[in-house]
Amino acid sequence: MHPTPSPSAVARLRAAPLQPVRRLRTSERSSDTGSGAQPQFREGAGRGKGARRRRRPAAPCDETAPPSRRGAAPTPLPRKGFPSCSAAAEGAGCRRAPGVFASSRCGLSAARRTTSARLPPARLREEPPVTHPRGHRRTHRPRRSVTWGAAAAGVLLTLGALQHSAQADPAPPSPDTALVEAVQRDLGLTRQEATERLADEAAAQRTATALRGELGDRLAGVWFDAGSGTLAAAVTSDADAAEVRAAGARPHKVAHSGLELAAVADEITRLVGNGKEGVRSWGVDIRDNRVRVAVAGDADPGFLKALKVFGDRVHVETGADTPRQQGGEVAGGEKWVPGSESPCSIGFSVTRTGGAKAFVTAGHCTNDVNQAAYGKDGTRVGTSNKGGTGSYNNREGDFGIVDVDQSGWTLSNRVEGYSQSDVTLTGSQDATVGTLVCRSGQTSQYRCGEVTQVNQSVDYGNVVIDGLSYSDACSAGGDSGGSYVTASGGKAVGIHSGGGSNTCGSSGETFTIFQPVNEALSKFSATLVTGAPQPGEVTVAAVSDQHTAVGQRAEVANSAEGGTAPYTWSASGLPAGLAVDASSGTISGAASTKGTSNVTVTATDSAGKTGSTRFTWTVGDNGGGTLSLQNPGGQTAYIGKAVDLQLVASGGSGARTFTAVGLPAGVSIDRASGRITGSPTKWGSTTSRITVTDGAGKTASTDVTWFIFY
């Protein structure tokens, strides 16, 4: 198992203190307590025992709404194993629904900001170094990802959002009895509480899909809030907050956009390189609207100093534990053995091109090329990492594939439930922070927990891996490669990568780390073996209308969800010189002819379901169309080193003039060409406002954040 820093240890530093709570009687809920507080719920007194219980709050907890629009001050409800809402959050007037527990997530952002302000880097606790238990050879292939701050390779067009109508997914079936029992056991819930939470999460997932289609990259993040039973969404504008409310979710007004924080995380990845002393993990914490960096007490002082340039966009913290990789019929969660090495667990059965049988598992279990693979009964099932192209244990991820090339073995669409009933797979999806997942592995068997972080970079000591997710479930050695599924609906979510030293049944906090499964399916062009088509339609994220000039390099990233991954992408109506990548959906190239085109981008899943988005693409020279100024993304520079950034504007009429306010000291802009040059003279971070004005006096502006290092 990969050793990795514990996000739960960070949460312990931030979380509000535990408060004694008790469950209210019905009469107490519907009457004044005598303290001046309003009734907590809009329920009639004397509700009969068999009356329908109201699960939704009378008014959602909305951090962007004035106090007069919120509910009355709540009385905490008990939740085993979770702290109640902080006093500050209760004073804000958040209501909770009956049967939904008090949660540390309510008011968490304020609590975290207060706590982190009292914890300077000098107080970081010592964290022991990490060692790799399996001793495999490492190869470091560069992670091929689009970074918003990379301007040298061309201009990355920022994606706006159009109104996009998506068909809502049908309501999922009632959760299986055994699944509800597993959630009860691992989260300390009653049967009714577990059933209600699973239903709330299913509704929140459908809302999240709709919001991603409507707002696109204007969303700074979404997560499930167990305290209110609703989806929470981070946005930077009042207009977007209104759209979030209209969709039935709770908006959180935040200071930093998702693109801004992604640029910061990318720069930290560059600073870390293949590893920095004492640096354990980093990534965007969407609930805190900052980049979380977990370090040990011996972290590189120069690295910690460099982080100060990011200001409040970064929070440095320690972890109480270090991460480590845990290392008939083919079924998810069951045992398999790579050669004569320690056993691992099966992730999911898949088919490859031409129908070849295989299963996906952890990449650190499949390092050796053409290694014999054995099933739980000791007989050979297939070949691991055949031809040397079936294993990734590097920046790209922790996933591998085993070809089931021995006769007598069949692929199963189930995940082993051990003492619980098995889970029948219906498709795959990405994990959402705050929702429940259940994992299956041959050592600790079937365990459930909550997703706490997504898209994190983890330093296991001998390898750095990007794009991993955390949960607070428990695990043990030998669970590596095992299955992560949604707690309802049968969706494959991830592959077990690692966890902490505290295993199931031991004292102390637990955490697990998993690799998103959709990335593995896409990389290997594999199709998940399912028992039934995945409910819901394929939804493609909205894209704003595009404006470029003839010969200008352009790149637009597209994304989809729903259906059954992987997706095949196509596009119609693209201007000459532009093309779409069939596997990634990214449009790139340079248009060669002026004009306006109606573009349709379509994603087709492995079951043949399709989803599309439409927008216009206008290609001009110095005139025509709406004046626009493309955002080049966050910029990184160094004191004394030359800066050369060409801004790109399109549309409008007549000659254009460029101006800038707040550029780094030593840097200036050419008013006629929009080219920014110079050498920074002072370290730090700053945000500059760039404006272009056309001959008719119309303007367009964009903000660029600069990070200047020594």
C-alpha cells in the first residue's frame, strides 16, 4: 500500500469542538424553547407516530443569503462519530432536516480559516518518512495534462458556460438491504438515517450533473453536505449563486475560482517535481477554497518559503499518519497474486478492444512485465502488464491491467460484498466530495466511508502520483487494487491505491486513497463489465462561443459525465484547421478561413448513448464580432528572468489599444500589440487587470494572477 499523509489529521486541526447533543422530542421541535429561538422545523404539533417524516429543511443553509432569508437557529441533532455544528454556524441560522445529523461540515470553512490562522508553518508536527513496501522498479513518465498556466504552447481558450438543458437521470432504485446495513455499521447510523442519506446523495448527484452542464468552469467545486442533505456548490458571482439556488443546491460564495486554484496547484506540482523533502500531498480543497499542502516537520524550508507567494490561496498543514501502498470467476474486491509476490485485490472486470477479457487493479501491483497472475484459488488467471504497456505507477496515476488469457475464467459484473450482499455494477462515475463510497478488498473485505478529497497529488516517498482521491474508510495491506463503488446505484468509482497505518479494527483515525476508475478505463480503452446499462444520459459540459483570428492557435477542452465510460468524441461544423481528439475530446489547431461556424461536440459512451453541446466559432482578423480578450491563465516568473507574454484579442472594430493595472514591478505592456515584457524585480503574487479597447470605445477585460519567485 502506498504511504500518504492523512487528510483526517488536517481536519482534526480545523474541525469545531465536539458538543454534547441530544435528540429532540416532537413536541420540543414544534414549540418555542423559551430562549427566544424560533421553532427548528415547520412541523405541526402532535404529529402522529405514523405520519410521514419530513427530510428536507424548511430553508436551506445558504451562506450567500442574508440572515432574514435563512431559517431559525438550529438545535443540533446527534450523529454518532461526528461533531455537531459550531456555535458560529448555528448562529448563522442554518436549519437541518429531521433525521439528518449535525455535521462538522456546517460552518467548516469559517472554522478552518480561524484554525489555520493560528497554526504557522513553524508549528508543523514531525511526520515520519515513507517507504515503499513492495520494492518495485519505478519509471516516471510525464503526466500529460492541460495546465491553465501554460501559455508557451499556445493560448488556452477559457471555457464559459451557456444555458444547457440536460435530461435528469431517473430516480435510482431503493438501496439493497445489505448495503444499508454496511453503511449503518461503518458510519454508526440507524437504518432510517442510512436510507435517508443514500436517497439525499442520489438526488445531489443528479443536481451536480445538471449544474456542471449549466455553469461549466464557473463552478469552483461541488460537494454533498450531510448536515443539510443537499448539494453545495462554490461560485464566485451572485449571478451564478442564483443559478445554484434555482437548481435546488446551496451556493457558497468564494474568493477564488476553480481555474485560479488549479493554476496554483499546477505550480506547486512544478515546484515539487519528483519529490521534495517532507512534502506528502497537495491539491485543491474545494470546501475550503484553498490548495491544501500536507508536509512533515522536516519539510524543505525553501519550499515552504516559496509557498508564501500564493498568500491565502494555500494552507500548509501536517498529517498524523503517512500514506502507503497496500499491496473460477473474476470479481471486484477478490484476491489475486502477481507472481510470487504479496497478494493484491481485483478492481473491476473489463473487456478490451476486440472483446479480450481483463481486469483493472492498482499499478503498483503490476510493475513487472509479462508476470503470471494467479486467482484466489491459486490457479493461473492471466498475465499482468502484458507487453509492458499495462501499468502506470507514476505521475499519471496508480492503475494497471491484467489480461485474463487462461481458459476456464469468466468475467463477472459484481463486486464482492463478503458478509454483505454483492454489488452489481451498472456503470461508472467520478467521486463527489461528501458522498459515501464502499470499498472491497481481500484483506479488510467490504467497508464504507465518506469521500473527503478529490484530485490530490500524493508523494508516497518513492513515487509522486497526481489525481488521487481520499476517503475516511478503513483498509489494510493486500487491499491494493480493490474496488470502490457508490453506496447506492452500483457505480464504479475507483481503485484502491493506499492508506494509513491504522487498519480496520485498530484505534486512531483511518483514511484510504483511491485512483479514479474512469481514467484507467480511458487509458486502456477498456469497457466496464456491467449487469445493466447505467441509468442516466451522457451530459457534455457547456462551452462558450469562441472567437479567434486566422492562424491563431486555439485549444478547447471538453468533458462529459453519465453513461458508461470511456467516451468517443466527435465534432461537426469546426472551422477548417481545427480538429477534435477522439479519445480526450480536446479541440485544437489554427483556423485557416474567416467566418462563423455552428459547432456541435458529441460524446458517445461504450453503450452507444450520446450527449452533445453546441456553440458558435467565429474566425476573423481585426474586426467583426464581439470584442473579447482571452485569459492566458496564471503566470509564473522569476526575479531577474525575462517575461514575454502575448495577449490575444478578437472581435470589435478598428485599432485596438491595450492597458494594464497591477502588473509586477519591472514588467510593462505594449499598448499597440498587447505584448507584456520585462524582468520582475520583486517577489510575491499579484493580480493584474488587462483591458483592450477597440476603435469604437468598446472594452473587454480579464484578470491575470502572477506568481513571482526568487
